[in-house]
Amino acid sequence: QLQLQESGPGLVKPSETLSLTCTVSGGSISSTSSYWGWIRQPPGKGLEWIANIYYSGTTYYNPSLESRVTVSVDTSKSQFSLKLSSVTAADTAVYYCASRQVIGYYFDYWGQGALVTV
Amino acid sequence: QSALTQAASVSGSPGQSITISCTGTSSDVGSYNLVSWYQQHPGKAPKVMIFEVSKRPSGVSNRFSGSKSGNTASLTISGLQAEDEADYYCCSYAGSSTYVFGIGTKVTVL
């Protein structure tokens, strides 16, 4: 069974860059059946899609965050990463990584989430 | 790209059926049969309950069903159980490889 695990600093200073990594196990990050995504949830609030990436490196971003977001993939390490620049208190959230089925367009496996406080 | 609209809360007694609505626009919900629903218990990651409007992943109870009409998608939970108490989020494909989530609905089992 596919497992995803987020890792990275839990505290980031305003104006700095938030960096998180998601490690994939139990399956191949190079699978042609999956995209890999980032979703966040501010405390007590709803979910917000941030970005998706394919194993080839093709990226797709939320237009409202696109100017500050960079997502990358390292297939040799079975990891994909998120960088969010110029953070403010509004970026405080639990950040989830997830897999998204190519067919079906839904997020099937999720990491446990990582709280990042700005 | 605005969040999809959901009622803040819905409640029901054990055994009853409840329906959660998710309203979008002709650019997202109305244009694609690619709505999914997620259940989230406190402190836990979301879990997919429905995808492609009405399909259930393996292992999800058939008490959960989905539908769509125009710009509004719906999730129905029949035979409500205590374990169904959670937050529920809809999500729609919004074109150009982007996605939009709903604001979430808290389901309370009375």
C-alpha cells in the first residue's frame, strides 16, 4: 500500500521560504498512473489545493499561489518537494502531500500532514 | 478560482439519511463529472469517499452515494452512524489541470 510522509521545518519566519518534502514508499513515484500533489489546511479551516506534479517534472499550480510556489520531483529518492516563498501568517497550515489518480482525478493516498507555523 | 460552497453544518439522528450539497460554477462542477468527496475526522488526513461524482473506492461503505445536477453536486449518507460524524469536503476539477475544494461541512450525529 502506498504511503506518503511529509517532512520539513515546523516553524518558518515571515518573508522566508517554506520547504517541505514528501517521501513516497510502497509504490513507485515514477508510476504513470499517478500525479503527486500538495494540499494545505489552515487551522480550523478548509482544504486548499496547491499544486500537482507528474514524475516527468510537469507541474500544475493553483493560480492564486502560482507566483510563490515551486514543486519538484526527485525520482531517485522517491520524493517530491514544495517551496512556498515570501510566507506570511496566512500561510500557517497543515500541509498534506497526496497521490492523485490519473484516471478518476481524485486524491487517493494522503500523508499524515505537517503543521507549518509562520 | 473560488472555493465551492457548502453548508457549514448538517445534522441527523442515527439511521437517518442526510445530504450535503456542494455548489460551484459552470467552470468547475458544472463542466466536469470529476467531483470527489472527502471525509476528515479531527486531526486526521482526509479520506476519499466518492470520485467521479458517484463512484465509490474499494472499501467505502455503500451508505455513501453521490450525484450531480448542473452546478451542484451532492453527497448522501444513508443509515447515519456515529462514526460518520466528521467534516466533509467536495472537490472539483476546474480545468487547466487545476482543482478547487469546498469550504467543508461538519456532520453531526445527534
